[in-house]
Amino acid sequence: MISVLRVDVDHEQCFGYQRCVQIAPNTFSLNEDGNSVAGPPADDEATIREAAWACPMQAIVVADD
């Protein structure tokens, strides 16, 4: 069975530090409010998990679906 990642950003917690975008630019981007948004996981799993770990607000949740 292939594991599929689910990546969610809590916009109540996100302060737009952009660390996730810097680490995993193929998965994360910023919206018009300067908050991170996650698209379909397009970076490798380790990179996405590193981006989530690097968030100073811990606003990113990565889960196996």
C-alpha cells in the first residue's frame, strides 16, 4: 500500500515566516495574506517533514492518509 501525505496549515497559527516555502517550495507557497498554503505534496516526504518541523509556530501538520 502506498502512503499518501496529507499536509495542512493552520492559518490561525501561521505568521508567514516562510521557512516552509524556503525548504519545500514545490509544496508550500504564500497566499495574499502572507500565510503559508500547502498544495499537493510535490517535494519528497523528508523535505516536507523538515519544512513542518522548521515552522516556528508549529502551524503545519503532516500526516499519512
